[in-house]
Amino acid sequence: MIERAAMVALRRPHGKREQRKNEPQPVRLVRLSLGSHVSLMRHSGVVLPIVLLISAMMLATSAAWFETSLAAARATTNVRDYLQAFHAADSALNLCARSVIAAGADAPAAPQAAYGEPAQWKLESAFEAGAVTPVAQWPSSLRAPQCLIEAWRLSTRAETRAYLLTSRGFGRTSESQVWLQMELVIDGETIERHWRRVAARPF
């Protein structure tokens, strides 16, 4: 009996220890849960600015690319309009020169003109009134190209006939204009052509 009581007494503390181990520990679990939540909040606080920075960089890159594409498209359009106006003015100038050369003696004589380079082409009213249209229409141009023929009297070459031919070609808009000029000198059977481009529009 004494030995059985001793064995029971020895087993009881051991059972209590096992029972304590199996008991839940709510305080420790709560602490772990709060720690995980705080860690997630810290990670979120670090990631959010990075995401915003990357988004801002992408938006800036897209805006710069759009501006570059738009500028390139405008430049291409301007070049196309310039070339169109240039070809129109060049064609009108050559047609005017042919008509003056073909007219021969019927063309207005240079001595009837005043000395010095003609300047009627610089006046809008004079140009519009005296200019001719060698072609009725130029493809995709706002207006048909024009050409003004002005007789020119050369002081050093009184026996020659000289003319200043001024042509104007258009692109798709009124702002896209190209002005070309040719100094045409006819001395008997000799024909001289001096081509030049007008840097600035006269009007």
C-alpha cells in the first residue's frame, strides 16, 4: 500500500506538467499576430512609394515619347508641304521662261523698262494683278502656282532683253509658300538663266 501511494504521488506532478504543456497560450498567440500585422504594414509602407515612383517614371516616359512623335509628325508634314510648294513654284517658273523665250520678238522689250531690278513682285496688289497661272491646278495644293514676268533694262547691256521672273507655289495651306526667281537674259541666240530662291516672303 505504501509503495502504491508513493507511485501515485510521483505520477500526479508529472500529469500536471503534461497538462500545463497542453494548455493553450493565448497571450503568446496574440503577440505573434500583432507582430505579423506590423511587419506587413511596414512592407506596404516601403513598397507603395516605389510603385508610385515607377508609375510616375512610366508616365513621364510616355509623355516624352508622345511629344517626340507629335513633333516628328509635324516636321514631316511641314517638309512635305514645303516640297510640294517648291515643285509647284519651280514648274511655274520654267513654264514662264519657256513662254518668254517662245514669244521672241513679240515679248515686251527690255528698253521699255526702267533701270534697276524690278520690284513689283514685292507688292501684293501688283503681283496678284500681273501674275499668270501657267497651270490651272496643282495636285493637293491650296492654289495654283503663279508667275509674274517683269521686263528688266540692263544698263551695261543695252542690246539685250532681260526679264525677272517671280513664281509662287503653294502647299496644302496658305502658310506653306515657296517663292522662286529667275533672271532671264536673251542676247540674240544666247539665253542666260540665273536662278535664285527668295528667302523671305514679300507679303
